Amino acid sequence: VPKARFGPNPKEDLEAWAKNYAKWEGINAALSKSKFLTGDSVNYVDFLALNYLDIMVEWSSDIYEKYENIARFKKDLLATSESLAEYYKSVEQVPCVPPLE
């Protein structure tokens, strides 16, 4: 990501990185067998993954449309706590990374 973000063509390079889904095939498959990344209980890695996924979406990824288990994972994670879902909604439009321009 740093090479793409700070290289000569950051917009194009980051969009290409965000649309490289190969790294998510295994995670999508694992999520077909469990509710969250480490089983059926929420773990901190679930929140890390959500942040990473949202960064991908910020850079033009359609990962939630491409992988139904990953989309379900996000829905299930946000459903674990009403206050979490409210907080997420309140910051959803706040950029999680600096803009490219």
C-alpha cells in the first residue's frame, strides 16, 4: 500500500490494489464456516479487518458486493452492539485515509 499510495500514480495504483481480490478468497472461504474471523465470538482482528475493508472501499473496491460472506461478516459485526452500529453510522462518511488530491 505505501508504494501505491506514494508512487507516481497513486489514484490508479490504489484502485488496482483495492480491486485485487486474491488476498480475500481465503478469508471469504473461512467466513463461510464461522461468523467472525476467529470463530463465532468477536475478536479484535474483526475490527482490524473491518477497517481494512472500508479502506479498500474508499479506494473503489466493491468487495462487499463480490463476497457475500464478507458482506455478512460486516453486518454481523455491526449487529453485535447497538452502540457500535450507531458509532459506525456516525463516522461512516469520515474518510479513514487522507484524500489523494
